[in-house]
Amino acid sequence: MSAKVNAALPLEYQTEQNRMNILGFWVFLGAEIVLFATLFGVYGVLGERYAGGPTQKDIFIIRDVLIQTSLLLTSSFTMGISIFEMRRSNIKGMLMWLVFTLLLGGGFLFMEVREFIHYVHEGATMQTSAFLSSFFVLLGTHGLHVTIGIGWAILLIIQILQRGLTPVTARKAFIFGLYWHFLDVVWIFIFTFVYLQGLVM
Amino acid sequence: MGIKWDEFFVTGDPLIFASQIGIALTLIGALAGITYFKKWNYLWTEWLTTVDHKKIGIMYILMGVLMFVRGGIDGLMMKGQTAVPENGFLNAQHYNEVFTTHGVIMILFVAMPLLIGLMNFVIPLQIGARDVAFPQLNALSFWLTFSGAMLFNISFIIGGSPDAGWTSYFPLAGKEFSPGIGNNYYAVALQIAGAGTLMTGINFVVTVLKMRTKGMTLMKMPMFTWTSFITSIIIVASFPIFTVALALMTFDRTFGTHFFTISGGGMDMLWANLFWLWGHPEVYIVVLPAFGMLSDIISTFARKTLYGYKSMVISIVMISVLSMLVWVHHFFTMGNSAAVNSFFSITTMAIAIPTGVKVFNWLFTMRKGRIKFTTAMLWALAFVPNFVIGGVTGVMLAMAAADYQYHNTLFLVAHFHYVLIPGVVFPIFAGLYFWWPKMFGYMLNERIGKWNFWLFVVGFNVTFMPMFFLGLDGAVRRAYTYSAETGFGPLMMISAIGSIILAAGFAALVYNIYWSARYADRNIGNDPWDARTLEWATATPVQHYNFASLPEVTKLDAFWHMKKNDQLQPLKEDEVEEIHLPSNTWIPIYMGVVFGISGFLLVFEWTIAAAIAAIGIFAGLAFRSFDYDEGFHVHKDEILETEGIWRKGANKGVKNHVS
């Protein structure tokens, strides 16, 4: 609420309201961690209950998963560069890297949807077994987050083009960055505890 | 397709038919009344689009009181049914629906809105702030809670109510055994309301951390602020679990997945675990803010600083940690190993330690205090012995081996009513009597208040004390009737009579609100109770910007010390600055509406229609993203004028109704 500006800080931290928004988003990410932890817990409990359906080894294609992983990890890197460019007040660079991020995120989503379609064609649907129910809901929740993130970032890009870099737009971009990195962290857990563990089980 | 069109409205029960007509007439009456008195504009600009934490708090409280009526009628119906053996007032199905909605409504749409309403109103004032950290988000929280509550409430006239108990255990709550759409209401309505609550939690964590006024360190915060802060942390840590559990329930019921089903490798106990992983912390979410209110009220009316402030803080932190570690005690009898049961027995009993510390602190606060027996204080006094009965029977239930005897009997039902009514409802009533003047500028009548108090407390004990003995005699909970040979009849009848006294007590509160609104004295000054915390340092009712200049704090009980040491500063005109406040917004109520519509369609498993309606949700988010409204400034002249009016009568010659 306070309009007092502390110009010594990075743009996104300059107003009190911005600092509160960023802290609030960290708390929200805390809630998101609990949400995903619960989904991982559910997968941990149900992940080997196949009910006669396919197992992880039967359906996972590790090559495609590796491509997805590298797309998403790279997108986190480009997101970081985008915020770095924002701190240097380079709007052009910032937006360019942000667009790269979204393209990589889009690529990830494309691969994930393709993967899901492939599974369904193999007869591995959400309704097949408890393993697949928990698998699809865990990954689907992550995928939904990525989708929402892409839509969100497009709105941000429009606002930055309209308004340039202000404390408000900078804060919004910074918070989006936190969100995007968080999704990457979740994916690392999915990659480890769903895919890799599934293949060695 | 979840339902046939001819099943859309619930038909065939005269009770429900009467309510359908009643609801239709009330709606028409309300709409016509607002139109006739030309209040639409007032309603829209002053309430429906407001982002003022005080008005949002009042709307929460209003909703909580209304829902109390609904939940209370459910309770009375149950008591009416079980008053005599082999009664035919409600059939088994109807009874199932009534105890389910009673539980859900009382916890989620009565206790939580009343507490969050009081938190909303009081916390920013107690910490000397002008609003919460995210005022628009706060409005969204309210409208989502309201939307969820309304969706849940229409279930009994449209489509059928949930009937698997407020815990909705699988496999009973699954499609196989509950094929109707009733339980979809449970899954969807609570999801929407839960999202609102989660945002409240985030909001208050940041508000308390970031918006305290100058000098108010964490250890100088009033106890209600402390408990609300810890409660908010528990909300953030536990509500996402419920979000997931409800989402999986929706998937199981609507999309045929196998999380909790018997077939397909699902695991029904997973639901019980997830539910109580949220459900037990939820108990502390409702009880901790109540503890905080009691602490402030007791220290005000004992006219002493709270005894053992530090140990109070340590206790609530300990309770919050332990609250996450006891969930299995809700199903000791459902096939855990002895080691698991032992572990959760011990953690459960351990909660009695910090709670006991708190009880003794309250007693020591009162010791040698010059106690003023106001209605608010009476509630706090009645709380102690009644809550101890609930607590001690809780320790009995905590012993896993003994729990095999108590489990699923009315003993348990009596226990948790002895925890939740003295532990949550008494403090809420105390809080309403205490803060009412701050909210509305007049006090609730003390004489009617005494009626309210005595009827309610006596009625409560007459209702629930017999249930301990019924439970020990083997009366099971959730049974719609019993035979005369069981011998339960007399105690059941006493319990039913008690519930009528209890209802009369609540009616006295409602009458008190009506009476006081019409006749109570408006000239009460800003500090009618001679209170201790900052909310009493500003005008009554509170001006919309809360404080003309933000107060500075040096001690606990800041306002008390200001009064005693003559440090109440008159407002210096040249130091008054323009105050920046956020603007009203239509987005939160719009979000409540689209969430409600989309949820309603999802309840009926019209998934495509629900998805189309959900586009409206994303449209709302996009509107919010492009909303760069910077709020408005309150001008100096307006501030000086407002302050001049209330400060004239403040702190001297104040009419004090109590001492």
C-alpha cells in the first residue's frame, strides 16, 4: 500500500507492497510443496498397485522423458537469464529469454501430451489401475501448472510491452520466475521418483 | 451424466418441500425488499465489492451466524429423531444426510467463518495496520468461502445431500455405495471453500509478519494475533492436503479412477489418512484463534497482563507441531499395528501438556484479578471447566486400547462437542460480545446476554452430558434409531430437551443482535471495556482508514500502558498525512459466482459444461492481472474532520456500561 520507493533495492523489491507480494508468493509456494508432497505420497502408496494392468517398465519411454526433462531444465535456465536481464533493465533481452522459456515450456507440454496419448493407446488409462490413476494425476497436476504458467507469462509479456519495466511489472515477472523454477524442482522429483525409480523397480 | 432430470429437485419429503418453498419465498422477499428500498447500489458499493478487512470480517460473521441456524436445525432434527425409541420422524437416509451436513456446516461454515471473520476484523487493528497485506485477495477468500457454503447448502433441495458423514470415508463415499450426486457436493463445495481458506492463511501470515506497527515485535503481539498467526501457518500446511484428497475423491467419483476404490488396486484407508492429515490440524485451526480471543478477553476483564505470555506462545507453537502428528488417533480401530497405535497414543496425550499450560495460565491470569463479570467474561469463565471435561475425555480416548471401547459411540460424540462448543463456540460468543462495539458502535445488551449465556451453557450440558453415559452404555453414533429394550430412551429424551434449551440460548443471541441494533445506546466512546490492545485506541465504530497516524508500541498491552502512563497523544494536525487505501473491486464476487456455477455443473458431472464455465474463472484471473488500479487517497481534511468528531468524547467521561 505504501508508495514509498527505496531505489537502492532491485526494482521488484522497491515498494513495501512488492516485498509483501513476494513473501506471500513464497508462502503460497510452501502450500504448493505440501500439495505436491501429498500427490507424491499418494503415488508412493499406490505406485505398485497395478491391478493386472501395465507396470512402469511396460509403458515408460525413457528417451522421450529425457527430452522432456532437458527441455524443462533448460527453460528454468533461460528464465533465470530473463530475470538477470530484467535486473540490467534490458527489456528486449528479458522478453527474448522469456519467450525462449515459454517455447521450451510449450515443447515440454507437447511432449507430455504426446506421451499421455501414447499411454492411452497402449491401454494404460487413468481408469486402468491405482498406479495409473496416481501417475496421471501427479503428472497432470504438474502439466496443468506448466500450462497455467504459460498463459500467465503471456499476459505478463503484454503488460511489460505496454508499460515497460516498473516496480509492479518487475515484481510480477520476478514472481513468475519463482513459480517457473518451482515447477522445475517438482519435475526433478517426478523424474527421479516416478521415472527413474520406475525403471529400476 | 450423473443424474436424471426428474431427480434434479429433491421431491417426496414434506419437510424438504416446505424448505424449498421457504427458500424461494425468502429469496423473492429479499430481492424485492432490496429493490423496493433502493439498496442495490449501497449493497454493491459498500459491501459486495468492498476490500475493507472490517466489512469482510462482518460479512464472514453474518454468514457464520446464518449457517449456525442451518447447522443448528440439523442438530435439532437429529435430537428430535432420537428423543424416543423407534421414532419415525426422519428415515435412515434423511438422518444420514442430516448428520453429514450438520458436521460439515458446523465446522467449515460456522466455526471457520466466525473465527476468520473475527480475525479479519481484529488482527489488522491489533497490530496497528490499515488493512491486511492483500485486501483484494481477502475479498476473494470471503467470496470463495461463501460460494462453497451456498453450493453445499442447496444440496438438500437440488440433487440430494451428501450422506456419508462429514468424514466421508471410502468405500462408502465412493460411487459404488453412494451412486447419487450427493457426495459430489461434498467434494466440490469444500474444494471451493477450502481454496478461499488457504488464501486467508497466506494473507494473514504475511500480514502479521510484515504489517505490524512500529515497535510491535513478535513478542509484544496480543495473544489473539499470535494464535491467528500460528493458525494461518497450520492452514497453509494442511489445507493443500485436503485439496488433494477432495480432488482425488472427485476423480474417483466422476472420472472412474481408482484412488480409494476397492477394485482396481485402490486403497480406502488412504482417504482416511489424507482426510485426517488435514482434519486433525483443522481442529487446531478452529481452536487456536478461539484460545487467543479468550486470552485477550480474560486479561481485559481480570484487568491484568496475561500470565505466562512466553509459555503461551511456546504452547501454541508446540500444539501446532503436535497437531500434525496425531491424525491416526481417529482410526485406532482400523487395522494399524500396535506400534503405530502406541506412537499416536503418545503424541495425542502429549497435546494435553501445552493445552494444560494454557489452562493454568488463564487461571493464574484471573488469580487476584479484579474480575468484571461481563457477558464476554462469563463465556470465558464457563469455557474453563467445560473445556477441561472435553480435554480429559480426550485423553481417555487417546489410549488406543481403551479406544476400542469408546470408538464410534456417543461417548466420542459427547467428547468432541465438549471440545468444540466450549473451546470454539463459547469463545466466539465471547468475542462477539467483546468486539461488537468496535464493529458497530453499540454494545450487545448485557441483560439479554446473560440469558443467552445461561440458557446456552445449561442447554449445552444437558444435551451432551447424557451422551457420555449413553456412549459408555453402548449407544453408537450415526444410528437413526434404537429399540426401547436398549434403555437409551430416558437419557436420549433428556439430551433432546437440552438441545431445545441450547437452541433457546442461541435464539437469545439472535434476539440480542436485533434488540441492540434497534435500541442500544450509541454513545459509548472508543474504549467501553477499559481494554488493553490497540484496536481500542481508535474510533468506535472504526473509521475506514483505521488509524489517522499509526500508533507506536513499546510494551505488551500497548493501549493499556498508553492509558496508564498518560501517553495518549492528541493528534497533531500538521503530522496528518494523506492515507492510501485500495479501491473496491468487482472481481472477487465475480469469481465467487463463476466458481459456484462451474462447481454446480461439476457436481452434476456435466464436465464439459463445467469446463466451459471454468473459462470464466481464467477470464477473472486475466482481468485481475491487467487491473492496475492504484487505489485512492483519503484527504487530510476528511481525516481531520473524522478524527475531530470521535476524539472529542474519547477517553474522558466515557459512558462505561460495566464498571
